[in-house]
Amino acid sequence: MTSSTPSQHSTSSSAIAVVTGGTAGLGRAIVRELASRGYDVAILARGQEGLDGAVHDVTSMGRRALGISTDVADVDAVEAAASRVESELGPIDVWVNDAMVGVFGEFISTDPKDFERAFDVNFFGFVNGTRAALRRMQPRNSGTIVQIGSALAHRGIPLQASYCAAKHAITGFNESVLTELLHQKSKVTLSQVDMPAMNTIQFNWVKSQLPAHPQPVAPIYQPEICAKVVVDVAQKPRRRTWVGEPTVATTLGNRFGSRIADWYLAKSGYSGQQAPDVTEPMLGTNLYEPIAGDHGARGAFSSRSLSGSPQIWAIRNRTAAYTAAAGVALAIPVIGAVRRAMSR
């Protein structure tokens, strides 16, 4: 196991956060956002060059960082990494489970080993991280765990059966553990933040059977705005947060119109996950081994990605949003009264 040495730019009294899968995509954006808000950050991921880059991002903001090469599907490796974080940085305050890999293709033609490997990372990686965090947080009766969920935790789509299965499993797992913490009257908090499609590097290194370049289902969001919501939740925990209008529409739409969703996704789900106009070559697959290099947070779809939305603004500014909604609610009867008076 290789790692990066922690910088000594700040004191050990700083809040300590752990991010799994923190070298690329949303995880990398979360690492940067945490550091910008004063956290010292440990990054658990596999590729050394990505770890070095993420560590540099954190130390360049004057915070301490520790990168530990970790396969989150390995329970012993995650436990050892958590012990090292607490030994070298201090008690873990926030643990964010984000690590993921992807397999694109129809279920029946997907190699069973590939399916199981993706599920191991995308589900058991979260289980292993949650266990390691709770073993340290529960005796202290403090700490926050944030699970990165997805709209696909509530609605399965074609060509991503393993990923959808894992995200659904995370939801059930999270609800079970949450009720146990509530039973214990624990002050440890557990949150799930469900994401929309994002412009991340994962679409350049998923294992894909598709004839064209894989792409997230539009509308697509930049990972940085989603990372801000994750850190908001880490600082002010909420049990469930849906990010972006598509996540809200997908979740509610499947609850009240699942048969319509079945039909729509059968019709559009194949073409909607492919980008024939993207000619950028794939980087290979990171399913079993990391891809060399430091690839950052964003993928190949910046030109068609959003940096915010009204729904994201509202969940990040709840007081202002509630005040505005209340003002509108109060204004409606007043306007109606004025109109009636003027019509007399």
C-alpha cells in the first residue's frame, strides 16, 4: 500500500474528512470543496498519480492531506486506511463514501465477474467505509457519514444494471443503519445525497460494450456544484437530499408512474447514454486497476453541462427559498383581493 505523506500546514485541531474515490470526478470536487472550507482531508483511492494530485489540491489551500492507496472493496484495506488517518491526521469528523466504477452494457452480455466487481466497489465499498467510520465515531458519539447516492437509487435504467442495483442497495442499507443509530439515540449522523447525471471522468474509463462513447443522461451537471451540496450536508446533516430537478423528477416520477418510466427508458435509454459526436478516445477501464495519470474532476461534456439550477440554489439556500415561497403564498390572496375590489 503506497501513500502520500501528510502536509504539516495546519494544526491537528482541524476537522478531519475522509473521501473515498477522491482522486477523480465528483470525489475530487468534494476533496477540493472540503479543503476550501477548512477541512484536512484524507483521500482513499487506488491510483497514485491521482492521489498525489488530490493531496496537492488540499495542501495548496493550506490544509493537511493524506492520500492512501486503497481498494474500497477490500474490507481490511479500508479498516487499515481508517486507522492510519486517525493516527496521522486525527479523529475523523466526516466520512464521504463516493468511490465507484462502471460497467456499461446489457445485463445478459455482461461478464458475471465484471458485474460482481462493479457491485463490490459500488455497494460493498460503501458498506466497508461506513463500518470503518462507525467503529471510530460511535465510541465518541460524534461524526457524520455521507453516502453519495443517485437518481438511479430510485429508478433503474438500461445498460447499467450493476450500478443501479448497487445504488438501490445503498438506499436500503442506509435506511437500516440510520434506524439503528436512531434507536441508540446516537449523535452520529448518516446522510444520503442523490445526484443527477454529472460531467465526470468516469465516462472515459468505464468498461463499455456500447458502440459509441458513453455519456451521462442529459441534463448534465458539473461536479463542482454537486460537491458544494455534499459539503453543505456534511456541515449541516440532513438524512436525504435530492440534487437537481432531474433527480426529483426521476424519483417522484417512478413512484407515481413507473410503467410510463419503463416504456420511456426502453425507448430512449440506449441512445441517451451514448454520444456519437464525442470522438475523444476512451482511457481504458479502471474496473480492476486504476488508470495511470491524474485526471481531475471533469469529463468530456463540459460544453453541454450546467453549473447550477433553481432547485440546487433552493436546497443550498433553504431559508431564503422558504421565505420567498412564503412571500408568494401571502401575496396571492392579497392580489386576488385587490383584483376583486378593482372589478366592483
